[in-house]
Amino acid sequence: MTTLVFLDPVHPAGRLADAASPAILATDQGVTRGDGIFESLLAVDGVPRKLQAHLDRLAASARTMDLAIPAAESWEAAISTAVAAWTDSQTPAAADDAGPGAAAAAAGETQCVVKLIATRGPEGANTTTAWVAVSAVSPALAVQRQKGLAVVLLERGYDSDIAARAPWLLMGAKTLSYAVNMAALRHAHTLGADDVIFTSGDELVLEGPTSSVLLAHISDDSGVPVKRLITPHLDTGILPGTTQGALFAAAKAAGWELGYGPVTPADLLDADAVWLISSLRLLAPVNTIDGAEIGTAEIRKALTDELSALLAKTL
Ligand SMILES: Cc1ncc(COP(=O)(O)O)c(C=O)c1O
């Protein structure tokens, strides 16, 4: 079940709404044009993870598309209301259907997905619609972390310098227009793969449809041991990943060398490990890219365990 809280000046703590009833006008430009922005974050035992980073990125996305959004305090209040209401709904007595959230709560840990959404509002009204939706974490994400992913490279259709040349494409903003990203995932599934890494027209590695890309080297070209993490440069128009950012900070403190792209497909194939990383999925190792194995199963698992432990400390 989903808990819904609208940001509403009349209700400083947010206005609880029934997620099973219609709540958005059919003329809302978020619905008619995908004209809006969002964030997805994880809350553990009622505490939203990396909240400031997500609120900062929401504000940056809003600036990119000239969208007025409520102040950070209003989001924080609505998030507290929504997470508390969702947590209450997961108590064994309340959760008749014993969904995945209830199962996690019974195991002593309460995790939920917190979505922040803001749209340009109904046509002609000049008001932003903003709400928080809280729901259970999909069990499929833990499976991805454990089993790893078969990934295909797919073209995004832009060169890596498009963001600076064409700001109207809103590159690097987390807009509601994710239909292309979802279509890319469906295309990957028809190819028998689990997920996608987008490449630019000039053949650089970008990001996944819902994740950042990370690669590791544990030895250099002459076999000397190193600990090096690399992610594609943000200039390529990708979304700045809050999870990649948190992991880089923790990895630096643990002695890893950090680098920002350019990353080519050959760099991915040459890496000891590659991951798709995001707030809900955390670190999911990439087993194969276009059918070619990345590193070895042992190295992938050892590095995933090491970096997941570092990431857990930051969350
Ligand atoms: C396109 C894209 N890139 C990267 C990410 C990873 O961002 P974060 O780590 O902040 O969840 C996401 C997350 O949904 C995404 O949609």
C-alpha cells in the first residue's frame, strides 16, 4: 500500500490523502506533458537517507526547468507525516495483506521508498502540485544486489557535449519524463538482459535508466595493486547520483583513488568490476555487458561486499 501526503500551505505538516482515490486533476501538466520533477529515496527505520542531497538535487532540477517548488522545510514536514503514516499502516494489525513492507517490519527492519514529486500543476492555474508518496521497497532490488545483472549497452542518441549546447533538453535534471528510460529497460528485457547502460553518440558511457555507473580497478596495466573507482564525468549530461557521491566520500576515506570519466565501453569491459548504483538498489554488480563477463565472480563479490559495507556506513 502507498501513503500519500500533499504539500499544502493550509496544512503545514502536509495533507494526508487516500492513495486509492483520484487526487490529481486530469489537466495537471505532470500528467499531460510529463512536466515535473521527482526524487526517490530510501528511509530506514523512519529516517530518510541522504535527505539533504535529495532535497538539493530536487531544487537543482526545479531551477533547470524554471519550476517553483515548496521550501525544503515543507518537504521535510510532509516526508515525516508520510513516513509515520506508512509505518503505522505496516503494524501487523494494520497490514491485513502482509505485503513486503510488513514482512520487513516483522524482521525487525523497516525500509520504505519515499518519492518526492512536483509538477507544473493544472493547465492555466500557475500553481505547482507537490506530494510525497511512501511505499514498500521492491524485493527485486535485493535479488539484483545478490545475483548481479546482465546489462546491454544502448544508445541514448545524444553526443556527450549536448548538455552545454542544448539546455532545453534538461539533461542532468530528474524530470518526470522517464518514458524513454522505461522503454530502454523493456527493450533490454526483450534481449534477455536485466538492465541498460546508455552510451552517447560519441561512444562514451553515460548512466543507467535509473542508476549511475561505477567501475573499479584493483590492479593497474602493469599488474601493480591499486584501488581505483571511476564514474562517468557529469559534463556528459547525466544525473549526479547521490549514492555514487556518498560512496565516493566513504571510499576516499578508506584509501580508494577516485576518478571521473570519460569512460568508454572498452573501459567497462577492462574493469575488475562494474556496478549500477542508486538510492533504492544500492550497489548491484554487473555480471555481463552485451554477454561479456566483467572480471570474475569472486572479485565481483569481494568488491561488492567491501564497497557495500562502506556505503552502509554512509546511509
Ligand atoms: C538516470 C539516473 N541516474 C542516476 C540515478 C542514481 O541516483 P541516486 O543515487 O541519487 O538514486 C538515478 C536514480 O534514480 C537515475 O534515475
